[in-house]
Amino acid sequence: MSNFRLALKPAQLRLIDQIDRHGQLQVAADALAMTQPAASRMLAEVERQIGSALFQRTPKGMEPTEFGVSFLRRARVILREMESIATDMRDLREGYAGAVRVGAVTGPAVSHLVAAVRRVKQEAPEAQISIDVMPSRELLKQLTAGEMDFVLGRILPEYDSKAFNILPMHDEKVTMIARVGHPLGRASVVTLMEMVGHEWVLQQRGSPIREATLAAFAGVGLAEPKNIIDSPSMLLTIAYLAQSNAIAAVSDEVAQLLIQPPISARFTVLKTAHDLRVPPYYLLDLVRRPLSPLALRLREELVTMSRRPILDLTTR
């Protein structure tokens, strides 16, 4: 078998396609903004490489030969693939395609990140967006390892803040929740003294919400609760609260998401006399690693959403 190779250009494939579609060389040339002589020379060059005529001239116009039919079938596959490549490159360049992985602590994941992702997915449904919700220490570990594009978390002292692009966001309010029907649920105000003896579900030691909760007990001269379930899992926390008289300290965004429509779960907020807040979180990405167009698009949406009322859950 001879070593038969073709050196065809996209313009040549388009010309053959247009000749078949219009049946006339002049019309095909016009469609491609070419002169008729230039189109004729291009057709002749393709046929020279093929070693056979691709079209025969009939009273009705130019019709493909057997070689032409086979050539067109393959050429159109190539042209469609080239169009797909162009579309993919454009979508990647404009932030409508690609992959992005982000992370957040629980509060901003609920209050802002969900809304931002929904907005991006409305315009870029095929974009691959991965979201992890975890403590700031894990977020920063994965961000600095290059495993995440950006995170919503807190800067920890063991990390050099100069390594990050930093955008201040919000602090988080801590809210105590329990099941509907909890013995303390009907009180207009619940004191820490009344809550300390109950069972609790709290995040692991070192987490801002847990430390703020325990500091509140210490601030009024109380030891921390003795009956504590340690779990970072919100799903487990919800299940445990629903089946017990335990109390959980969560971000206010999570509490409102559970209690308000459309979820309207059977939980209640235990009202305390004073607001309890944890340090603010930040939008962080690495200085040394520029964001992709898709990551930039999601980041911009996130900043926009962060300027809206935090508990405006039903309009997102």
C-alpha cells in the first residue's frame, strides 16, 4: 500500500462543503468571500491531492462523484469538530466552560456561594464546579497546595498572608438551635445557665463557632457543657437534634436556612440576650496562581452576592 497523505486546509474543506450545498462554484465562492478563479484553483488543488474529481458538472449544477461523497462525509466531521474546538476555546476564554474547585466555611457557603454558583450555572450549565465545605485549616491547606481555586475562610497564624489575594467579607453570628418542642424553645430569652446542663452537638475543638460558644460560657463564669457530641457534620447534627433535646451552635445563615421556607424544618432558635459572633472570613486566592476565566467569573458573582442581604434566601 502506498504512503498516501493529504495536506488539506480548513478553507479547502469549507469550499468543498459549500460547493455541494449550493451546486455552483460561483455561489460557493461568494459564500466564502472568494473570487471564482481562486475557488476554481483551490478545487483543482484538492482534486490533484485526491487524484480524482470530486464533482461532475450537470445541467442542474455540480454534483459530487463517488469520491466526492466519501470526501464530504469525512470533511464535514472535521469541520464540525473544528467548530466545536472554536466554541470550546471561546467558552473557556469567556468563563462559560472549564472546571473550578472552591471551598468555604459553612456560613458563607449557605449565604453567598450557593447563589453565586446558581447564577454561573444558568449561563454556563456545562461548567464543572466543585464545592467543599470544611474548616478554614483544611481550606487553606488545599488552597496552598493548588487543589482549590479560591476559598471563603479565615487566615490562620501559621500561614503567610502575603501569599494570598485577600478580600474582606463578613463576620458570622452564632445561633443556638434545637428541635421544635425543646424544653427551652418557648422562652423569650434563654440564658447560658439554662443551656449549660443540656446535651450539645458542637464542631471540633479549635473551630471558631465552638470556641466562641465555650468562651461565652466562660465569660459568665460557667464551665463548658459536659455532655458534648463532637462532629463537623451538619447532616449528623440535624439528625441528632431532631431525635433529642440536644442544642447545637451553628452559623445564623444555617439556622435561617433550616427554619425558613422553603425548607421549614422543625427546628427553633433559642434566643439569647446577646449576639455571639466569630471573626470575619475572607475571600482568598493565591497570588502566585492566576484564576481561570471561569474561576474569575464565579468569584465576581460571589462578590456581587455578598453585597445582598444575607438572609434573602427565597429570591436566589
